Amino acid sequence: MAPRGTERDGAGGQDVLRRAGDASVLILTSLAGGAKHGYALIKDVKGFAGVELGPGTLYGALDRLEQLGLIEALPAEDRRHPYRITPAGVTALRVHLDAIERVRVAGRLRLGLEGI
């Protein structure tokens, strides 16, 4: 059985991240660049998005993403617990980013900003 929320995928697939929250999208984006533990995720997200995730937000989102089958925990390194994105997570992130891109294009067109 597929993890909850991953039944549909592909270009027209369901955007399972739509309601997951910004932290989930930021974490998946970070993990798309390689496996990371909590502190490395916080630093990476701060670097590329300018958003500082608190530990409660981070670990709550990691738990949700793991339950959805979008990330998986790797064997611990010392006290660090790294995570990596799963193939389902890659698909979910791609579908979500495609949806955001459609909104971005529509918004810029409607504001008369496209082509500037």
C-alpha cells in the first residue's frame, strides 16, 4: 500500500504538500540537495530561504513528512539523525513546485510584471 497522500503523482498529480505547510516544502527542498540532520537542515533553510526553523517546527514537520513516506531517517551518526528525501518526496516536491510556478506566472501576468 502507498504511503498516505502519495496515491497520485505525475505532472497532473495531487499536490500533497499544499496543506503540509511551508516548513515541509523548505525541508524537502533542502533534502533534495542531499541527506542532512536537523541542525544542518536549519542552517541550509536559513541560507537559501532566509527562514529560521525552530526545533519544534522542524521536528514536527520531519515527523509528518516521514509518516507521509516523503522522507526517511538514515542510521544515526553519533547523536545526529540524518534524513533523506524518498522518491515519493521528490515527486511530491516537483508537483508542488509546478503548482507554485503556475501561480507565480499567473500573478506576474495579472500584475503586468511578466517580461520585465
